[in-house]
Amino acid sequence: MSIRKYVFDGKTNLNWQGIKLVSALVYVSMILPLIIVVVNSFSAQRIATFPPQGLTLQWYVEFFRDDTFLSAVWISTQVGIAAAILAGVIGTLTAMGFVRKPFPIKKPLTIALLTPMIVPPVIVGVAATSLFTEIGIDRSIWWLIVMHTLLTLPYAFLIVRSRLYLFDETLEDAAMTLGADRVITFREITLPQIAPAIITAMVLSFVISFGEFTASQFWVQRQTTTVPVVIYSMVRTTITPEVNVLATLVLVITMVIPVVGLAIKRWLTGPTN
């Protein structure tokens, strides 16, 4: 009896029911803490317990009255959007150059481009802080945007590059044969085909930027504190209802943005794809 037949006849020693159970436990262990945080954000008690003894919207009201929280959300949103746009544009242009134009040092440059994804963020944070301090650049929101773009660029590059590898270049050749120049060909042929990948790259870049903490803790100052840094600063002593509210809002944002990106992607590709 062949190994293939042995496996597919169900005579293997693997207990598939056990695998399903373990998988379910893993998902529950991931989702349950999130549910607890969301529920506790509505707890009527100052020191939250689960299950809560009462529900209230008081902490949401206090959250939206707190300038510290609102400033952190606003800063993270600004940085995330800017980093997503820059990573999408730079990643697309870079990917097109790497895919379409052969050159001798392509592999070393690819490794260099992917370095921020490989090197631990804490190393990136310390190195960037030392460099900018040495050359006299003060920490600001522009510093955050540049560094978050650097951290998210490898992901955008890989996503767009993978789509370009699957792109049929004969479509561009046909367009240019019919009289279109390179700009028109890119706008009318190439861009619509790779737009879903660009949207995916930008959505992922925003989510990564919005949740980035390890490196950002070295780059923020009081006026540019991001959401993850605020959460970390508050949970060092105790988890307050406001922290649960902030964590819930972050969870909602990071869930809504990919859904919106998926909707845009489906709209661009059409209902048949």
C-alpha cells in the first residue's frame, strides 16, 4: 500500500479531531482576551472585572473628553495614513523597477530593502534615534512618518512585486503598438491591473504603522505620542477603563480599515474576480 493511499484511506495515526480541537483552542485563546477587553470597556466599575457587574458608556464619554487620548489617536491616524500612501507609492515604483529592469546588484538591493522587516524593531528604533540625534534632527511627526514608511515599505514592495510578476506584459506591448505612450499605458493598462495589490499594500502598511510600538517608543515626544505608546504607559501601573476603551477603538479601526480596503479591492477588480 502506498503512503498516499495509506493517508487518504484514513488509516493514519493522526487524530484529525484532536487537531481541530487544538486549532479551535488556539483561536479561542486569541479572540477571548479581545472580547474581555471590549466588554470591560463598558464595565460600570472603575477596576474592571469579568464578567462586569454593570454596563455603562461613562468611560467612552470620559475618553472623548481626554485630550491625551484624542491626540494619540489623531497622531497615529495621521502617521498611518501618510506612511501608507508613501509606502504604497514608493513600494510600487520600486517594485516596477526591480521587476521590469534587470541590473547587476538587484539581489543585494532587495536584501537591503527588506532589512527593516528582518531586523528587530528595537534595533531600528535605537539606530535611527542615534543617527538623527547625531545629525541634529529633533523628534517630530515628520520623523515618525519617515520611519514608519521605512518600516512598512518592505511589505508594500513585496505585495506589489508579487502582482507584477503575474502581470501579462503583452497587454502593455499591445497598447504601445496602438499608439499609446508609456504614461498612458501605465495609467490605462498597468495601474488598473495592479491597483488591488497597491490598495492591499497601503491597508497593511496603515495597520502596521497604527500598531507599531517597539520602535516608536524611541521616536515619540509628548506632542507626538502614538496610541500604542499611550497604552503601554498606562498599563505599567494598572489597566483602567479608559485603556480598555482605547484598546477597543484601536481594535475597531484595525478591523474596519482592512474591510474597507477589501471592499475597494473588489470594486476595482469587479464582481467576477
